[in-house]
Amino acid sequence: DVKVTQSSRYLVKRTGEKVFLECVQDMDHENMFWYRQDPGLGLRLIYFSYDVKMKEKGDIPEGYSVSREKKERFSLILESASTNQTSMYLCASSPVFNTEAFFGQGTRLTVV
Amino acid sequence: RKEVEQDPGPFNVPEGATVAFNCTYSNSASQSFFWYRQDCRKEPKLLMSVYSSGNEDGRFTAQLNRASQYISLLIRDSKLSDSATYLCVVRGAYGQNFVFGPGTRLSVLP
């Protein structure tokens, strides 16, 4: 069974803090993704990585960076958290070819 | 125009009803198609992949029309447990991103 694990279910951070969201997958998938989900806006891609140390910007990369030093781990970094980054963050992984994405349980981040 | 569009919903149906969800996508190069289900405050989970020939899994039937760039999901004999948001998802060729529709919320009423 594929497992994608996000480091926290709930997180509360202060404005201006640097925030790290961690995601680990155990299926040797090449692709990993970070999405945020907001009411009325659906899932929006922040960044994705198609291999170790490789990354591509998604639709809303501003204010975020990512790191993928090992194949199984993909980290999302909020350089200086702001209240408009309060959201549900979802990590996903998939093999390269035509199979589905597997999601972690999500991290609900609140920035105060 | 959004890349993936779905019926806006919500759909409120009685138990036992048949309900159909519609989805259109704009990128003709899309290669893979899926329906996901998302329960409130949970992560999306794969309901079924969608193939050109159409496919069925119990009460669920998915269809794909590449010429019209249209995907559908039919749920027969709705159960209370089918209440969720249904997400239409498409993926491009080799290693590309998944693009999610906005979702259609379904409430099955007793």
C-alpha cells in the first residue's frame, strides 16, 4: 500500500515565521507535488518535482520554495509566512507514467 | 477558460437515485483521466481511472470522449456514504502535472 505522510495535520504559525512542511513517500515515486486547497478555489499546484533536486513552479509559487534532496522526501518552505497562506496543504506522489496521484493526509496551516 | 471544468453543484439527491457528473477539459494533449472523491476535511482519494472504452466498478461508471474532451461519472443507487465532493482530474503526457477540476459536491439524503 502506497503511503504518503505529511509531518503535521495541524499547524499554527506566526506572521513572518519560516515554515517547513515535510512530505515523505515510501513507493519510490519519481514525481512529487505540493498543492494548496482553499474553499471555492479547488486544488492549486504550488510546485512539483519530477526527480531528485529537480523542481518546477506550479500555478502559485510566490512566497514558497521547495527542496528535494532525497527521492522520498519533498519539503515545502514558506519563507516568511503571511495570513493569506492560511490553507490546507496537500502533498502527493506518483510514478511517471499514467497512474494516479497518491495524497498525504494534508496539513491545515493557520498563520496568525 | 479553466483547464478542467465541472458541474458547479451542489447536488442533493435522495437515497437510491442515479446521479451524473460532467467534466470537460481544454488540453487535447491530456493522456490520463481520473475521478477522485474527497470527504470533508480529508485528502482526495482515487475513485476510478477513466479509460477510452469506458469502465465500470460496481455502482460507478465512467466514460471518456476524447473527441469532445468530455468525461462523465455515473453513480447508480446512491448511498448516504456517497456524500462527498467529486473531483475530475486530468494529466498530460510523461511526468506532467495533474490538473484538478473545482469539484462537485454531492449530498445523498435519507
